[in-house]
Amino acid sequence: MNPTVQAITATTGSAQRRAIAKAITLLESTRADHRAQADELLTALLPHTGRSLRLGISGVPGVGKSTFIETLGVYLIERGHRVAVLAIDPSSTVSGGSILGDKTRMERLSSLEQAYIRPSPSSGTLGGVAEKTREAMLVCEAAGYDVVLVETVGVGQSETAVSGMTDMFVLLQLPNAGDDLQAIKKGVMELADLVVINKADIEPAAAIRAQAQIKSALRLLGQQGNPEHMRHDAQQWHPDVIRISGLKGEGLDEFWSCVTRFRDLQTANGKLAARRQQQARAWMGALIDSGLKAAFHQHPAVRASLAAVTEQVTRGLLPPSTAARQLLAAAGFAATAM
Amino acid sequence: MNPTVQAITATTGSAQRRAIAKAITLLESTRADHRAQADELLTALLPHTGRSLRLGISGVPGVGKSTFIETLGVYLIERGHRVAVLAIDPSSTVSGGSILGDKTRMERLSSLEQAYIRPSPSSGTLGGVAEKTREAMLVCEAAGYDVVLVETVGVGQSETAVSGMTDMFVLLQLPNAGDDLQAIKKGVMELADLVVINKADIEPAAAIRAQAQIKSALRLLGQQGNPEHMRHDAQQWHPDVIRISGLKGEGLDEFWSCVTRFRDLQTANGKLAARRQQQARAWMGALIDSGLKAAFHQHPAVRASLAAVTEQVTRGLLPPSTAARQLLAAAGFAATAM
């Protein structure tokens, strides 16, 4: 057996932590030889994965995600779980801020032996960041973390990425008027398996109002939804809306009971397995798409002419469809009926 | 000069109509030699295009789009305009229904010499249908139609396609509670340059309530919007919300005055030109993407192994990232850092 696989799956404590960190560093490398090793490592780890509860946590900046995750993590560890915290933050490349931020904010959780906290990889694009996070999740699962929390910063597309790699997507909301409208607008509400109104201790009356509003919005969205887009069988699960205080730790029992009820139901009716299979296929498809685009843009003929052709299209001298066909042909892609 | 270009740009009446129909049939053909001719024709027509007002009309089925478009078309022709009506309906391939439907519903408009009505092409995918409609729009412009109405059926993604090829996107709404929430959820409200509450004659009180609700929702969406996604400079244009009756023809003056005000403002501040340039580039990019996917899926190595590899990914035997890299390499796409 590969010594890294051995160390990840069959050791504990600091030896295991070092092996996890080493594996994730390898996964995050962009060197071709590292990538080949990473592919081999992942394939070897795969039989040891899949046994955690994968929980996506989303919400706008300021909603209190880090405090909630820290409180939840400590709560779960006190009940015998091992908790890994991963993040998707495509902006971390630019700001570098979230890495320091995570460590500072989750001081209590990160001091616990049963917790593993990894900041967002800073490999640039959302697709790249999401891929590294998915792979880090598999490493944590192989190491026996039975709850993986994947946090997203509220910048739009990363919610879809997190929802696409977790078993349950939790949306944190503020008890503010309009916060729900924003989530509906961005399509995030539709992804939610559970909506949690945080900071309910600070504005209890507003939190109760928000709870009623969001319940009613979810009902309307559910009734009018395009059946294809509906994630929830109406007979089986209506997204719950609960109030908590991440800071005071109030509502965690109710939260965790919602989560385990959902997980048990989805396991029993086969939807958990189907969701994970669908996610794996979609992940492969997304990587193929981005690989195709990269190959196209790196082709010498495209590099030589793309700017000039784009300029002609912009100036209205060349129809976009003709330009696309010319570029594809120049890059050696067989002409096909489009 | 190409005789078809000559007939489209410099004749009128039935000779022109035949030339337009011939050109559009050529554009809709999937034969490679036809496509080469179509590219040549489009390039030749391009200097004659761009002089129409391109108006997208969207709304859920039952909102009264066809009646509104017919009434508007007749109204505009009475005021000296020439009006082309195009449609995007990806479902028409399956049902075949919209072609008969359009002709039956727009009997009055289609009898007028100054109107040209073309049903949705039935070439399968949304991307294909949208491309054909965009190209047909250019043909109509070259033929001197100065208002092009592009209708979409309310099936989700076609709204984005129509918004991406028009100068102004009009959303028709019913005076029903919840219709606005649905539009917000689907991201269609965000695309709207103008919201029109139709059938205001039938439910006048509900229409007034809906108008106030939608105005308030647009204000909230505008305030909270991600600035990157905002189409409207707050200083310049707030999407208007007006009430009309397409059936009785009430409110058309106000509608048309909103449209011309918007067009004049966007022309003066340069946003119309910028929008069209951005649309042309985005169109080219979308065609390149779909061409790349088609080339990948048609590659013999991919055809031979995609099903088996997908099965391994689904069964958890192969990591999706490894599978994607293997398939890309087998299809001859250079391995790149992803």
C-alpha cells in the first residue's frame, strides 16, 4: 500500500494530520508530475471515502458562518464526531485574507484534536478552487472524519459549487427584511435543504417574522417550481426553516436533529446515493468542459488570431457564428453541425 | 453582389419576402455546404444590419404574449414601422405546436404587408434555436424591418437567450400574486428593462397591487444587487412597471413611449452600442463552447470509452478528476493544469 494512503487511513494523531496535509498539498499542486501522483493517490483513497455526512454551509458575509461552524464543530466533537472544515472562497487568491481569518475566528475548534480545518485553496478560478476542495473532502473522509463542513463565501456561484458537492445544503439567513429576496433572486434559496435564521437572539421578533416570510416564500417557490428543477419530493421533504443563535449555541439540538432526519430519509429512499452519483458525473463533466476551453485557448492558432477575430466581431465586420467556426477549424476541431 | 443579398436589401414586396424566406431556410439547414453559403451570405448582409430596434418579449404561457405582440405589431405598422416577429421556443421541436399556433393567433398581423412573422426554428437544442433566431434577425434587419420582436416561451433558459440578443428586454406579468416571485426566482426579473402587467382590464385592482409589489421588489433587488450583475445604472434607468391590456390595446402609447425613451437614452450614453458588442462576443463564445463539446463527444476515443468511464465514476471506482483527464488525453486535448 502507498505509504501516504496507509498513513491517512490507518494512523491517528499527528502522523495522520501530517499525511493529510501532505496529500492536500499534492492535490493543490499544478505541476504535471504532482498531478499524476495525486490522481493515483485519489484513486487509492476512493474505497475509503463516502462515509461522512457532507454538509454545505452558505450565507452572505456577516451572517455569522464562522461562528456558527465553530460552535457546531465543538458541539459535534463533544458528541463523539470528528469534524473537518473546508472552504470555497474564490476571492482568497486576491485578498489572502480568509486564511488568516479562518484561523483567528475558529481558534477554539482548531485547538481540538478531533477537528481538521483547511482554508480555501487559492488556485484562482472558482472551478479550480472547487475541484481542490472536493478532493480535500475525499482525503478527510478517508481519514475518518465523519462530518465534513464545506463553507462558502457569499459571492454568487460558489453556492452552486458547494451544493454540488454536499449531501445537504444549509443556507444561513439574517433576520433582515429583504435577505430572503436576495437569496431567492440569486437562486440560492432554491438550493437549500434547510434554512437557518442566525442571530435570532439579537432580534428575536424580526427572526420570527423572517421565519414566517421564508416559509411562505418556500411554499410559493415549491408550488410554482419547474418540476425538473425541484430537488425535493413534496411528499418527502419540505425545507425546514429554524431559528438559532450561533454565538450562544442556541438551537443546535434542533439543527442537528433536522440534519440527521434529512440524512436518514435520503439514505432510506436512495436519494443520497443518487445525489452523490449525479454529483460525481456532473463534476467530471465540468472538468471536461474547462479542459476543452483551456485546450482551445492554448492552441497556437487560437492564440495567434483570437484577439483579431474578436475585434472584427466587436466591430460588426464578421458574424459571431462565422468567427466561431473559423476559430474552431483553425484549432483543428472537426466542423460539426451546430 | 450576391443575388440573394441584392433581393433582400434592395427589393420590396413578394420578391423580398421570398428572398428572406430562402435566406432563413439556408441558415437553418444543417448541411455543411449550406452552412458555408450561409456564412458567406451573413457576412455580406452584415453592413446592412444593426438599424432596427430589437425588442425581447417574455412571460409565462398564458400571459398573453401573442395577443400583445399582434396588437403592438399592428399599432407600430399604423405608425409607419415595418415589424418582424421571431420566436425562440426550444420545445417546438417536440410539440410542433407553436408553428400552427403562431399563424392562427397572429392572423391580423400576418395579413399585413409590413409585417414578417417567422415561427421558432425547430433545430433541437436551445443554443441551436437561439443561433438561428439571431441570424434570422440579421436578415430581417438587412431587409429594412426597423422593429424586430423576439418572443420567448416561458421555459427558463430561453429568456436569457432572448435578453442576450435584444436591445431591450420586456417582461410580461400577470396581475397574480406570486407571478413576480416566480420571475425573481428564475432570474428573469433581473433581466427586465421594462415590466408590463398585462390583462389589467380583467383584474384592475389586482394589477395595481401587482404594480406596487413589483416596483418594490425591483427597488430591493436593485439596492442589494451585486454591482457586477446590474444591467442598469441607478442614475440612468429604473425599470418601469406599467399596466396594459394587450387584448383591448390599452396602454400601448405608454408602452411605446417607455421603449423609445429607453432606446434614446441608451443610444445617447453609448450603452446600446456596448451592449450589442458584448452580445456579439458572448454569442461567439457560446458557439465556441458548444463546438468544443461537440468535437469532444464525436471523437472516436471518447465515443468508445465515455460510457464505461462514466459508469466507473458513478460506481465510485474512479475519481471524476482523473476520469476527465483520461478522457481529454484520449481525445488528443493537451493536458493542462486545471
